[in-house]
Amino acid sequence: MSKVTIAIPTRNRRHYLAMAVSSALTQTHADLEVLVSDNASSDDTLMYLREVADPRLVILQQSTDIGMAGNFNACLRHATGEFFLMLSDDDLLESTAVESLVTPLIYGLNKILPEKIGICWCPCAIINSTGETQWITDSGPEIESPAALIVALWNGNRGPRFSSVMVRTADALAVGGYHGKRYGDLCDMGNWAAAALRHEYAVCIGQPLVRYRTHAASTTRSAACRDWQRWGESLFDDLQNALRRYGVKDRTIRSLRRNMLANLTVTVLLPSMGQPGWIKEMLCEVLHAWRYFLTLYVVRRLFSEFWKLAGFWQPRRQA
């Protein structure tokens, strides 16, 4: 049986962390490492971790705040498993999540050799701060190219999230880990997308095996839109040539860039609806980024997803 590392970067979220760790340690896959990197928390996170009596739990203690991407990279560098899944400290895994996600990477699928598969992912159940399910993200075909997965994701038609992606540890390291300066809060996508593109196929397990928590952990501002647009542009620029090698046409790539950036912008702005000043904020952003908004794609997304996002969703920064 092949070893899997579930890495949990954390900072000052002891309450949620306890639930995340419990979900990791109750996996049906036996050969498991649960690696928690505490990014200089000021709460009782470290005390809690030291009280967990399970030899599979490995604790990394950062003496100073090394930032989000720094903590991600610390997890990756210390992982000893052949396969790697990064679990947010406020998300939860269903008990069969690791077993389901790692099986195609070990044994292959539908006569496709495992070494040809670069990523295995699943949709997520989106839950609120109290654990209530709000909706399920989009699934995908059982097998497709990683380029097709990325194109569909950026067009708003796939639903992988931070905690629902498994790759080979060697691939995650080979692409340079997590590039926080260039990709910011999108550095997780930057890593798994580049890792997946080293292989021919992406596999989707078509059931929600991860509960992805959304809560008001940060405040959405127009400045956040600028950041996410900049990170998205950097990520797109770095991956577009790889998409071309998979046969994605230039016309598709041009529309994909617009849709990706519109997708990011709308995702950041939707949570502010109904809050004080949200109309002014929205108008300012529309004037600033009009080229992203004046598309049928944005109209369709606003119509289809407002009911899901408005009122309880806030984009969050990982530990």
C-alpha cells in the first residue's frame, strides 16, 4: 500500500483544526501521514496537537510567521508520502476520501496506466461556519486531460477546491512548490495545475468527498479584486503554453483568459452584496474592470450563483 501525506497548514484556528485533524486520522486508507504545520499560532493550537495520541500525526512548529505559501511549502518539503493532499485547517474529509482519490493514482483506471494520471480530484460539499451544507460544486468526466480540466474550471464548469485534489508529492516538488509571490492566494491552483500537466490524464471521483467550509474570515474589498486579477493573470500567463501543447486553440485561450479573470473578480465581489457600501464597491470595480464584466459569461454566473454565494460566503486566506 502506498503512503499518502495529508498536510494541514494552520494558524490560530484550533477549534476548526481539531475537526480537520480528526477527519484526517479516521481515513480508511491505512498507510497515512497527517502532517500539521503550525505557523506560529498564538492560541492553544500547539497544546492541542501535542495531546493527540496518534503516531501518524507529525507536528511542524514554525517559530515565526512564515506566511501562507511558506507554510504550504514547509508541509510539502517535509511530506514523506508518495501522494500528497493539502487539507485546509477548517475543511473536513469524508472517511473514504483518501482511499477513493489515491486508488486511480496507484492502480490506474479503465486500462490507463497509473503513471499517465497526474491528478485525482472530487467535487466538494460547501458548508457554512456551523457545518450545514449549502451546495455541491460541479463534478467532471471520470477521465479527461489536465488541460481540459483547467479550461473547464476557468470557464466555471468544474468544482475542485483547495482540499479536494491529490497529486504525486514528487510532481508537486518538481514544479517548484507553492509560488506565493507570483500567484498569491491562487498558489495552490498554480501547484496542482502545473503538477497535473506533467501527465496525460486527470481523474474525477464524482462524489463530494470533502466538506469545504466558507465563513466570514476576511473582508472583501476592491483591493482584493486587484490582487486576484494580478495573480490570475500571472497564473494564466505561465500555463497558457502548456495548454497549447495539449491542443487548446488560441481563440479558446483568448476567451478563457477573459472568463478566468471574470470568474475570479465575481467570486471576490459577490460576498459584499448586501453589506454597507456594496453598491459603490461594485460600481467602482465594474468601471475598473469593465472588460471582464461585459460578457454573457458574467451574466450567467451572476444569475446562477448569486443565491449560493450572497449572504454567507467570504473568500478566505489559508494559514
